[in-house]
Amino acid sequence: MSDLNVVSISEAKLPAEPFVARHLIDGDWRQSADGSTFDRVSPSHGSVVTKAAKGGARDVDAAVSAARLAFDKGRWSRTSGKERATLLLKIADLIDRERERIAYWETLESGKPISQAMAEIEGASDIWRFAASLARTMHGESYNSLGSDMLGLVLKEPVGVVSIITPWNFPFLIVSQKLPFALAAGCTAVIKPSEMTPATTVILGELCIEAGIPAGVVNIVLGYGDPVGTAMTADKRVDMVTFTGSTGVGKAIVKAAAGTLKKVSLELGGKNPQVIFPDADLESAVDAVVFGVYFNAGECCNSGSRIIVHEDIAEAFLKATVDLSRKVPFGDPLDPSTKVGAIITPDHQSKIDKYVRDAADAGATVHLGGEALTVPGLAGQFYQPTIVADVKSDMPIAREEVFGPVLSVLTFKTLDEAIELVNDADYGLSAGVWSENVHTCLEFARRAHAGTVWTNTWMDGFAELPFGGVKESGQGRELGKYGLDEFLEAKTVTMRIGKTRAPWVA
């Protein structure tokens, strides 16, 4: 550990009192119906940072009732695109105003670096502004080619009440990939953030109220997946569920939603490969690989945790990656210089470590890390930057989502072999290719089974471009105009002009 870049405890102060989080239901902040609460302990500092209301079935029922009434009464669904856009822009401005506060609490609850959290909040406000632009430009279609006496219209209407269930790894960013698009479409919402990171979603609720969102349009119920998420999924008054999280939970949501045949949108796991060809810009590729696997401590669905490097350059590439990994600042997430913070829970840290140990027992070689990281002055859990080579494609570390700062390295000889390795996975969220040959990049992009393909870069994202996966990485899309379409239904209106219809019965 002595040759790693470890950032000890910073001078930033912990809060004097924990954040108090309550449910937002029908425009009011409420405790749980049964008075239950739960605590969130900071994964980096080991102290209680949030005290939250612990929701149950009665709280979900009240929130869904409020969202259903608000939608059916047209408090939001019948407003104009201009009105919706104006409010979304207000919320974006308020997010910018509260950026430091949001980032602070997100860092304490999730363990991610404060500098990263600040950047994510900035990105979130940009998404709200993009969604506002869609609210103004949303439109249907007309068909004037059906005959002289017919006119066809396709109306785009909001799907209705949406349950939004978000994860702990990007709590503010991911709710901002869902809620503003639902609101732009005219939907009402019930949101459940992860029980590990409730604070920033509650802050977003405060900003929605301050901006003037009508009561019942945005509701928040805090608590655990069972019973809160289960009730939000199965309730027949809910028209759609959008969920980001593990593939296992996503499958359970599909089953729970099947009883009412509601619409489901899922953004799930990934085992995302980057393929490095011999003609790649190796310095840029190494930097992107290091970024891709350690960003957010690897607790990222887009983590570039599976590297497939050409055997001619594998040894040199591995050495450069190990050398650069030693320089990445791991440690106290409240220090602005830190790039990798804490692991979300002790149980998850143990899961990460088991993947590494099992791979080593199966014949893989650990070239760096492979154990917990001690950060002086901090009581939380951290894991060393870890690189595992000599990995075989059938090893769990090469096929399953480790969700930690662990890089698996495989090798290939030909493009066809690389594509076979890329597609030999249950997941299909994202993939990357590094080559100076545009023909190689284009062929890879067309043949890789993934919702996003990056060429000579990794994890660049834009509000304008859709995001989502294939296979067990999910269904549906977020962001871009496709992200708005998820929350819309098409309604056909067929109009006869004048009394020209011939009688069916003479």
C-alpha cells in the first residue's frame, strides 16, 4: 500500500447534526405513518449522517393517491409545454444555486469524491434544461394523405403516474435522467431513492416545491425496496415504472409489474469491455482505462472493468496501466484532490474482495491491489486499485459485475476474436474500441452488442444522446428525445371530413 497515492483525512468538517429526511406526499413533508425511521452511516467516515423516515405500504398508498389525483385532475398533464419548460428551468437554476449543498450530502452518503459530486450536479442541471427544451418542442403527427375526406392525427400524451426507483451510486444524477423527462411529458411521479442515499432526492423535492410544482405532481417515499419499491411497482394506479439498479432487481420488477401490464423501463448492470488494438494511441487509452475502472470506485454500471488488449501490446499496456493506477488519489472523499472514495457498504467491500480472491485461486494474476485500503484518520471502508491479468473468459471476474475498482485484463489476436469476447456476455450496456483505423472502429461499433459504443474515448455523455442497454442490461432509453418518448403514449385520431361515409346498411 505504501506505493499508492492515499489521501488522508481532509480539513472539511462533518455535519454537526445528521440530515433529517422525510417523505414528500401531496406537497407536504411527512413522517412515516407508523413513525418508523432509519439511519445512514457514512461509508467513508463511519458516522451517522442521515436520519430518514422509513416508509411502508400506507405511505406508498398516500403518495400514489396524490399522484393519481394530480394527474387525473390535470394539474400538470394539461399544462402547456411553455409552462412545463418554465418550471423545469427554474428547478435547473435552483440546482445550480444549491450545488455545493447537494454535492456535500451526496459525498457523505455515497462516499464519492466531492469534486466528482460537484461535476455530477452541474451535469444534472444541464439535463433539466435539455428536458425543458423538449417540453417546448414535443409534438405529434398529421397524415393528410389518407384521401380527400380523411385526416389522421397521432397525439403524444403522457403515460400517467410513474414510479421512479433510483440507485445509490449516482442518486442525484440518475433521478435527473428520469424525473425532468417525465415532467416534460406531463406525467406525475412517485420517487423512491435508495435507502443508502436519500438526502439529495429530498433536497430536489425541496427545490421542486420552491419552483412552484403543483401538489401531488412530485412525491417522494423513503425506505427499502421491500415494502416501498414493491408497492410502487405492483399498484394498479401506477402506469409505468422506471428503475435503475441491479439486473436481479430489474427482473423482479418486471415480474411484479406483470400483474397490471404496466410499462417498464430498466437501466441495469453491465460488464463493459474496452478493446485496445496495437495501432491505438496507447497513452490516451491507458488514461481512459484507468479512469473507466476507478471512476466512482468502480461502482458504476458503465465501469470499464473488462479490458481486451491485443497480445502484441498486452505486456506494455499492462505495465503502463499499473504504473498510472499507483498515481490515482484514493482516500477521503471530502478532499477536493481525491479521485476515488469509499465503498458503499462493508458487505459490498467483501463481495468485491471475493471476486479478486476467487480469480487468483483460479489461476489469474493480481498485478496491483487486491485487498482493503487503510486511509489514516477514517473509519470507513476503502478498496485498493486492483488489476487482475491472465483472466479467462469463463471466470466470474470476467463475466459478472464486480462493481468495484477492479480491472480484469484479457487478450486477443484478431478483430473477430475480440468481437466474440465482447459479445460473450449476458450484459450489453456499453463497449469501447481504441484504434487509429476508422474502419476498425466502425466495424467494431456495428458488431458490438451494446447500447453505447465509444471509440477512442470512454464514458463521455451528453443530454442529447440516448443511454440504455441491450440483453440483461435493460430495456428502454434515457436522455435525448428517446428519454422523453419513454413517458409518452401514442394516440391515433382518425377524422372524416364532412358526411362522406357510405352507409354500411343500405
